[in-house]
Amino acid sequence: MKKASQAIPNKLLICERLQRQWSQKEVAEKVGTTTISVSRWERGITFPNAYFRYQICAVFEKSEEELGLTATTLHTEKSDEFFTESSVPGEQVTPVPLSFPPIWHVPFPRNLLFTGREDILRAIHPLLRSPHNATCILSGLGGIGKTQIALEYAYRYRQKYQAVLWIDASTHETLTTSVAAIASLLPHTEENEQPQTDPIAKIKNWLQSSTNWLLLLDNVEEMGIIEPILANTYSNHILITTRIQIIGMIIPHLDIEEMNPEEGALLLLRRARYIDPESFLQDAPELLRTHARHIMEAMGGLPLALDQAGAYVEETGCSLSSYLSLYRTQGATLLHRRGKVVASHPASVTSTLLQIVEKVEKANAVATDLLSICAFCDSNVLSEETITEKLAHVSDPLMLDAAIAELRRYFLVRRDPLEKTLTIHPLTQVVLREHFTQKGYPQHQLLSLSEQKSGPLNQAPAKKKSNHPPGYIPPAQHQSSHQPINPIQLFARRNWHFARKKSGIFIIISIIALSSILTMLLYPLLGLGKSQTIQGTITNSLAEETRLEAQLFQEKGIGLSDGNFIFDTYAGRMDGNLKDLAASCLRQGNTSCAVNYMTQAISTDASDGELQIYNENLHVRQSGAPYVTVVLGLAIASEPTYLLRARSIMQAAFLAQREINTEGLLPHKLHLRILIDNSGADNAFVATAAQLIANRVRNNNPDHIIAVVGWPFSSQTTNALDIITGMHIPMISQSASSTTLSGSPYFFRVNPTDDQQGQTLGDVAVNQFHAHTILLMQDPTDPYSVSLAQAFSERVTSQKASILYDTTDNFSIGVTTVDTYQKSVIQEAQRKNVNLIFIAGFDVDAVRLAHALGNASRADPGNTFLANLKIMGGDAVATNLILGYGGGTDASIAAQFPDDMRRLIFSAFAHRDEWTFEHVPKTQQPPFFSDWFNTFKDISVDTISIPQPGSHAILTYDALQVISQAIILAQQPTITGEILYRKLVSLGKGQVPPVQGISGLIAFNNQGDPINKAFVLLDIESIDGKNQIVLKQVVGQFRP
């Protein structure tokens, strides 16, 4: 925040407001903020974030330039005397004077040049606040900025602690020195009045008996040396930095990635003193910004390297362009030169990296040889086949794996197991090349990846034996030939910015930056030689995109389809061959042929939602009517849980599409097309699938894509979010509930958040089931599981009930077995005499846990504790798998042991009986349910197809209805994503009513979350000798 005396009023914004005769209060109401915020924006004291900049532009119908809103980077106050924190996203408030905590041991001053990393800092705080595991690890390559982030966190949040303690854990000696210094500051505890001579024992004793402290363990090289301090101290906040990737401890990780281009350029300019620490990137001349970005790219986004470059420029007075030229010829020398000593990181890039290399050289000779190969490769991406050839003396694949593991341990390489490539940071290459040259290693003279003779790029995909009838054209063979595209340019460059905007969303699952994933993933899939520049015309770009989509489908079974690819040919589908023939006709451009085969397929299986959508799309195309397109993002795979969910979602989407088109609901005779974007069972492919949508939008949006509905799970939505919303395309999820998604621009959801359902479930557990001791289970790698468990735990403890949680109670979604639950969780629940078990997991996890509890009860039939113990879960439990539908082992368990399933209590975001429960006569209920039955009544295989619409189906239908209502509000012949976004925001505000969905009233707050959205509490009961899911309670606002 700028001081009032330094602020420059935004006269453009003020002028536009006055011309419209609006007050600041009126602007605040239109934008969705406070009058104070608008006043600060106009006075230039604070700067609106991207979300509010877009809102302001939409309200005034002006560009950012016309409103004086062109700043690209927000500044965070770093003065030691003040702290700023706001409850409004992106808003900075008046600084509040801060004091240091009573016990303060941080050996470094605050870094006043600290730049960016706001997403990481925002991610650390909620992790440390978790009542279950208040420890967080920052890990990454040496020089990536871990220590600086920890240092900034200590200063920024110091007012929240009574003690902040910093320990240098690089070696046993540095740890001992730090511990001794801290021990001298600590008072004696009441439990031990006698002074202790062992500093570690004194600190440990103090930590165990004290509260509200922050312990920072910096640069941990061996986890063993900090174990004596960590033991039994997890109830408070511990922040660890390490360059070790795999530590063997179940603690939330934040893998620190390189800085994005804007952050890196800003850091360089501040460090070189071209601009002061208070300035934005836009404050520098355009030429300086350009040179700074070029250096940023050369440094690979490594903060330590950028700091060194800035120090060199400051000390020598050379220009940025001169430094860049010098680096290109003497890069190794410059990386070795640290410049002015920085107390918190005195080592240079070269010294930092060589410290790691020396450890590798001592530990593994094969790993050392592998590093030498990486050093002299023209590309920083190597195929494993080439490496194997170069390491011909290593015949045992286990030895090669051990060598790669040693390099991964220190983030020296990244391994893509699917494409069998290794990636090394470019600066690491520079340092290694100089290092191995001086040591006399041979320069291997490897070619770049695209030229590696044995690399995967020149391998043609293995041909599969065709099972299709004559005349069938495989998806990848009907395209005309084109020049090879450059996937790095097309995907990685586009994602470089997007992948870092919300990296805080990926905190629990410790994701890799999307740019790296897509680079490694898509390069091998293209099967190309040297990359060429993409043709600039729209036609060529679209042709290349189509070719890529076909190859992704052929190789991975994923992709974006309007019927030209078929995803659902799994068990229970009797129309698979007919669907394939229809798709082949579409790829040939023969629409009438496709219609013929689709008509036959529908008569064979009318319950096929995918087929029904494609058939409706064909009718839209044949009619010649104008249309808009919504993409349905989901995971279609053979596993029963994926198949049940995906099929019901597609069925519901078709019902909404048919209703909108047949009843002519959209203005100007617009029709609705639906594309299906399938990411498959592996969440790692969600970003790839989402990128296909972004590519189409970029290429003039020929499909008129205006929105995406999906993905169903938070972890999937997280991977797609920035790619989709970065194209200014609204993303409306039907069931992703993690609170980390709230506030993302262009993101909406029609379901409640984990906070809402977790708090309500906590109330029910304590007040209705009278549980005073609850065993909590979560998967620490899944964002949905973590946020639901945290919300539930906070509400339970606020009501003076007890949560029992230990890391041994963690489970892996869809992985942990019945036996494991029975041997660990059930025994612990019995030993601690809990009243309830809460599992923040999915349907398969609930089925297995319930069966484990049932097995234990049957083994001890006289045990009333086991007989009466219940299990509570969230919305992800509420599928028909728990009733035994879907096939597979878990469905069989649910079907064969119905008594076990009746132990389950859970929430859902929608239920088919809500209208009846609310005493609405059948004649006044929405036609959705009768349409469902009449459309899909001819079900071929009951065990696969869902007999009644579940929550995912209802919510998908509602999401499409919300989009339809927003289009109606727009009343424009041409609809774009931005127009749709503005109308979605307006729902429920002013004179615009909320949408009455099947699942309840829907209107969005400024975070994109539904306002007091209704959801339900359910259990399983036996009705007429068969388990059924029964609605017990409706929470929230269902109707006006």
C-alpha cells in the first residue's frame, strides 16, 4: 500500500465515474466491493487485483488502459513496522502497527526486495493452521527461494505467534549452534524447574509445554538430525525448507517452482536498482522490461540467479542488454560470481548447485555419469532410451533407476514416467558443463531431443490390430499431412503464466507446474522431428490442433469430441460398434451416414448419454441454426466409479440440451451444442484435456465455446482451472467443493463448498448424534479431503467436542484396503472409545471402511460398541456404488453386505426426493425426473447404468440451466465467455432473480460460490428388503 502523500490519483477512473453521475457507493455495489475500496483505488493508494479490474471494466464498459488500470504486478507491504492482511481477495487495507513476539530468534533481517510468491505464502498459512498436521515443508532446487519465502512468512505473520524460532539445520553443527542460541532465550518450564544443560532437551521440553509458536527449520539436508526436535511437537506450527524431494514423512509439501516471467523481471529490476522496491513492473520503461524478461528467461526463473544478475548490474553499472550478451559467452563465470554477500544466502548459484553435485558424486557413480550426459546435451530434455545407450556399461535397470532416484532426491532432474524422459534445469546444465569440463569428463556431443536417434519423438506409434468393420477410418489417419508443429511453443509457453497464477490451489497434492507437464507430455505424443513454427493462418492452426486431438485420442484415449471420437464403449454398452461407425463417418465429413448409424445406436441403447449428445449436435448442425457451445469436462474410464458418474453426467447434460433446443429457450434462435472433453482416469491428463479447449478458443473459437461445465472433483478442477479461465471462459463445476477454488476469476460452482457442508456435518455429529469423541480420517494429498476434514474439525472443536487425529489415520483415496482399515482404524476407534468415525473420502473409501467395521463386528458379535458405531462422510460418498451398482469388487461388497452400508451417514449436494421432502406436489415438480425416466427407461444393463438420477446428474443439469438463464438475460445474438460471465455474476443481484434449480436456488457471491445453497443429509435404510439412500434433512435455501 502506498502512503497517501506518495499516491497518484487515478483521474481516468474518477472522470468516468463522474461522467455517469455515479457515487463511489454505487460503483462499489456494481463491482461487488466496499466504498472504502473504491475510494482507495481512485486516490491511487491501492490497486485492484485482476478480478476487480475485470469487474470495473465490465461496469464502465471500458478497457483497463482507458480506466488507468494497467498495472501488472501488485506490491505487498514489507515494512517491519506494519502488517497488511485483508478479508477481501486482492484488497490491501490500512497497515496495522506490529510488534515482535516476546521470543524472537530470526538471524536475518527482512528482505525488502522480496517479490512475488504470494500464492505460496497464502498456501502456507492455512496448512499450518490445520489442527491435524501443523507442519509444512517447502522443497525445491537449490536457489529456488525456499529460505526467502520462509523468512518472509516469519516476518509477515509474526504477530500471530508468541515465539518465532529459526534453526539452521544444514548440518548437525549448525543445528547445535542455533539450538544453543535459542535455548538461552527460553524460560524454564513449570514441568522442569531445574535448569537443563542439554539445549535440545530444553527446547524440546519448552515446545511440548508451550503453545502459539512457529519453528522454522531451514535447509534440512538429513531429516534424521531434526527428529529429536520434531518428536511430539506437531501441535504447533513448524515450517521446514529442504532441497530434498523425497523425505519419507507424511507431511504436506509445497514444491517451489521457478518464478513466472512477470515476477522474475520485477525482482531483477528491483535488485538492479532500476526501480525502487515500492514500484510496479509497469513503472519501468518498456525497453527495460523487455531486457529484464529476456534475462529472466535465460535464468530459467531461478530467483538466486536473478538476484546475482541484479547485483552484478548494480555493482558494475552495465546495462541489462550488456549483461545478457556477457552471459551468453561467459555464463558459467557469472553464475559463480555472487556479488555483495547476502546473509540469508551467501552462496552463488554455482556453489549452491555444486554442493548438491558433490553429494551425488560421493553417493552414486552411475548418477554422476548420468549428470555428465545431461551436462553436454543440447536440450534440457533427454529420452531415457538415449541415456541407456550412453550408459551402455550399466546393464542392470535397477542401477539406472537408483541413479535417477539420487538425482531426483535433490531436484536435479524431473522424470516423466509416461514419456520416459528426464528434464534438467538449464542453469544446472551450465554449471555442470563447466564442472565436468574442468574434471576432464568427455563431452558427449548429444543432439537435441528432437534429433536423438533413439528418442521417442521419431518412434511411430505401434499399430493395433483393427477390430472395426470395413470402411472404418482410424482417428489419426484421415488427416492431411502438415508441417510438424512446435508443442513447446503451442502448449508450454501458453501455460507458463497460467500455471503459476494459482499454484496455491495445488498445495496439498504438490503439483508440478503445468508448463513442464505439458511440455514433456505432448512432445512425445506428436511423433515429430525438429519442431517448426506454426503456420500463422487460422486454417493451418486448426488443422494442427485437430491432428493433435486425434493423436491424443489414439494414444491416450482422451480428448475433445463432437462425435468424431467415441469414449464410452465400456461394459454395458451394446452400441459400441455403431457409435464407432458413426464417428468414422463424421471424420470423413459424411453427416448423413453418421446420422444413420447414430439412429441405429440409439434404438439399441437409448440410455447412452454420450450418443444422445452427439446425435443432438448433429441435428443442430444440420438445421443451420446459430449456436453456442458448452464443453462438458469429465473423466470417462472403465472403472465402475468413473463410469457410473460419467454416464449419469452425460445423461443429464443431454436432457438439459434437448430441453433448451426443443423448447427454444435461448434468444435469437440460438441452439446449444455440447462437446465432451474426456481426461480419463488419470488426473494428470486433465490439464492436457483442458488445453485442447483453450487451443480452440485461441484459434478464433470456431465452435463458439462460451463455457465449461466440470470437472466433477476438486483435484480435477484445480488442474484445469487456470487454463480454462485464462481464456476468459467461465468454468461452472457441478460438484468440486474445495475451498481453495473460491475467488478464482471466471470460476463458479452450483454446489456448496466444503466449508458449508463440513460445518453442517460437524453440527449434526455433535448435536444430533451426540458424538463427543470423533476419529477423523483424511487423505493429505487430496484438496477435497483436506478442506472437508478441516471444516468439520473446526466446527466440532468449536462446540467443545474432541477430534482424534493422527497421521496413522491418513488413508489414500481409492487405494487403502479393507484389511488395512480393519487392522488400524477400527482397532484405534475401539481402543479410544470414539462415538463416530468421520472419513473425508469417496464412495469406495466409505464402502471399504464400512465393510471393515462390519467384519470386526461379526468377529466379535457380543461387542455393542462395534455394533453401534457409525461412519459419517461428505458428498463424495453419495453415489449408487454404496448400493451395489456399477460392478467391480467394491460394488460387490456393498451388494453382499448391505448391513455394513447401513452404518453410513453422509451429505449430498442434491437428491431426487428433495421436492417431495419439501411437500411440493408431483404436478408442480420439475419435469426433469419424468423426462429422465421416459428417456432412459430402456436400460440395457442395470448394474452399469444408473436407474435414478444421482447428485452429479442433477447438478450437471442445473449448471446448464444456469448458463441458459444467463444467455437469456444477455438478450444478444452473439454470446461470448465474457458476456456470459457478467450475466452469471448478476444472478440474484438487484432485480435479477436467482435460478431455481433442481437442487435449490442458485445465485453466486463474489467468490463464485453459491449463496446459502441447499444440500441434504442422507443415510442408508432397508426398504422392502433392499438398501436405499434415504433423505433425512434439507439444509440451506431450497426455494424462495
